[in-house]
Amino acid sequence: MLTSQPLPLIWETPTTLRAWRRQQAGSIGLVPTMGNLHAGHASLIERARAENAIVVVSIFVNPLQFAPTEDFDRYPQTFEADRELCQTLGVDAIFVPTPQALGLAARAGSDHDRTGVIPPESMTNVMCGRSRSGHFDGVTTIVTKLFNIVQPDRAYFGRKDAQQLAIVQAMVRDLDIPVEICPCPIVREASGLAYSSRNQYLSQPKREQATVLFQALQQAAAMVTAGDRDRRTILDTVRSHCATVTELDLDYVELVDPVSLAPIEQLDRRALLALAARLGTTRLIDNIVLQTRPPIIAIDGPAGAGKSTVTRAIADRLGFLYLDTGAMYRAVTWLVMETGTALDDEAAIAELVAACDLDMQPQSDGGCVVTMNGTEITTAIRTPEVTANVSTVAAQKAVREFLMKQQQAFGDRGGLVAEGRDMGTCVFPSAEIKIFLTATPAERARRRACDLSAQGYEVDLAQLEADIIERDHQDSTREIAPLSKADDAIELVTDGMTIEAVIDRIISYVNTL
Ligand code: PAF
């Protein structure tokens, strides 16, 4: 094959890989694979290439994740073709250890006396875990070893293995492994069949029969779009569609939460519809994410991290509602002032908000028309008087509770971006995308100093940084709505990134949902 890319380096032991790793500068993206690379892997590698200075692909058919009865011995191995594909895609290094090099026995099911990583039972006793006992222990153990050896900043996993992805994400969260897991969309052949190394076990007629899996999932998705929300109806549709191919033996079809893998009865949020089936001796899996509404993006983070600029731009680019929560607090403050209610009369304010009618209508320019009890107050809420009183009003429990309900009501329709300090933790805990947008205090002080000097002010950089550290402390320890990062939020540290790069990164997360 003709390619202008340099040959990827090949490392076969943790020692050599680590020695090379220590000399690399910039972010490292890891694509863990078992080889026999296909278009699905290529899409992971391409994304890793676009997002990192260095890309490592690991190729290791992991004996720990195969039962003795499974296809470990016949798993396709095509190293030369894999190496060429890696070269074409600009991979820097391939890590291809033997089981011995990783301290493992070379046969499936024979490794017992070693430390392993055990994922929670609630995530392994469903879906593939039911019939592949021990499989996910093997996956998490090997993935942990790979993370420890390669020490990547990011690791790329396909959504086809949705259970593996959810389990690896949980592991990284639970064990505080410093790596960002990047999920990538399923890649399908023109027929709809998801790419898989195991497809090559299929004869041509079986390959055609296998397309029924995706058709069944699509049929269920169409029902959901048409308004069906019932678990049983959705699952029955998939089952009866699969039953049209008599050779197909459906192992399971399940409807679960894509993060926790807990079963979902009534479809009122994003749900993973996943299945596994056997065609002859070949086991195939596939899935689809069912959505009842467009996603919610919750952006939290400390002051001065650029949240509002980023949030507005994302809403604008995606055509989503920018939920201006600050404007909502201002609207209530305006009402308190307009009615002559004392700012510290919490009981009177509570009554006022309980009876008020607040409306926010998004505009095409990303702005919002704010109406309170029928009066348009879009500009009236921006006066210095409202600004001076808003934090007093916003600190009151009744006000916060009322506005949280309003914000959640907007969330019911989906298709919104909200920024704040507790959007991902309290207001929209089931938001599809949670970002914790931050930058080091030094970087935020530098940005603030630039703004202030552009306005002609003298600046004391050290003081600005000290103020920012103090404000962060206050924000994260205050009693009401403290700043906190949701467990499942992606932390984006924006030092050295342009605003455009930050926006592009967040949009790329949305595009891979
Ligand atoms: O998805 C795979 O190919 C494997 O399960 C992985 C993640 C490389 C671990 O062996």
C-alpha cells in the first residue's frame, strides 16, 4: 500500500512502551483493540488522531475476557493488514504484547491467581454479562493494565460494545483513573450491519440475515418517535422482527439506562436498546440509543472560565435554547422590586414567586425575551438596581426551588444548553452531556487582566489570582447550590485552548451521542 505516513513504532513489552512514552510531549490518545481492524476501529483511530499529539493503538487478544468455550483460539489475527491501516491513519505506535509480556497465561480461562478489577454486579449481571460470566472482569482488568502502561490522556471506545463502554466509564469514575473516555458512534456497512471482527465468521447468506438485527432496532426507534413509550411493546417489537429469521437465536434484548445499565420501564429519558443473537456459531451484538427529546447540555464551572460565551455559542450553533438562568433570577428580583416587597421578607417573596408567571422565549440570535405576568421585561432586568439586588433574592430557598422547577420544565422539551454551578448535579442530573468547564486560577487571572487592561484599568495579576482562588473556595463551600462537578461530567480545562476550540470540542461530544 502506498502511503506517505511514517511507519508506526512497534512495542511489544510494557518496558519498551513506557521508555518511549516518557519521551513524548503532548496529549496521548489510546485506541485499545484486539486487532483485525475494520472501519469501526478506523473511526476511533481517526478521532484519536484529530484530538491528540500522539496516537497509540494496542492490539491484544485478551485471554482474560474469553471463556474456555469461546472463540479465543480462532479469533482473527491479521497483524500485517492492521499495521498498514495504522500507518495510513498516522498512528505513532502500536503496542502488541504477548500474554506473557503482560504477565498472563496464554490460554483463555487459565489465569486465576492474579489481582483483577471487578465491575459492579449490577452492571455485569445484565445483557452480555448474563451469558458471558467473567467477561467484563477480564475487560476491565486488561483495560486498567493498558491504562497503567500507556498512561493515555484519552481512550477511545466504540458504542457498539455499549455495556463495555458503560462499565469502563464507571471504572474510570470509581477508581479516579486520570483518563478521558471518548465514546465513538457505531460504524455500519451499507446493509446496516455493524462492523465487527466476528462478521467474517458469517457466510454471505448469514451476513444478509444478520441485517435483521439493525432493522429490528430501527423499527423500535420508529415506534418511539411515533410516541410509544412502553418497555414491553418496544421489546416485543424487536423480538417479533428478529423472529422472522428462523436461524437467528436471540440471546437477549434489553432496554436500559445507558450509564448505569439499570432496566428502564417507561421511556422518559435516553435509553439504550441492546441485543445479542447467535447466527450459527457466531455471536453478534448491536444497539441503538432511543431518545424521546433532543439532548440537554449542562455546563458548570467556576467563575471566569468562559461559561456564558461558550454556552451561548453552542446554543447558537446547535439551534438549542440558551437557558439564561441568570435572567430568570433577575426576573424574580425585578418582580420583588416592582411590587415593593422588602428584599428580606422571605415569606412574602415565596408567595410572590408561587403565583408568578415567568416566560422565556428564545430568539434566533441566541437571546431570550423575558416576560413576567404578561409584561415584557427583557431590558428592565438589566438595570444596575436589579444587578445590585439579585444575589440577595437568589439566595432564598423558595426562589431557588421555584426557578429550579421552571428550569426543569424547559428541560422536558430538551434541546437546551444551561450554564451555572449545579446544572449537572441538581437541576438536570440526567442531562445527556455534562461539562465542567474550568481553567487554572492563573489562566483565569490572566484572561481577566487582559479584559481589564483593555478597558484601561491597572491590574495586579497576583491579587487577581488570589481573588479567584478565594471566590472558588466560597462558591464550592457555600450552603446554597455550591459549585460541584457531577461524577459523570467531562472536565474541560481550557488553559491554552481558544474559545472556538472549546466550542468545537463540546459540539463533538454532542455529535457522538
Ligand atoms: O473492545 C475490545 O476490542 C476489547 O474488549 C478491549 C477493549 C480491547 C479489551 O480487550
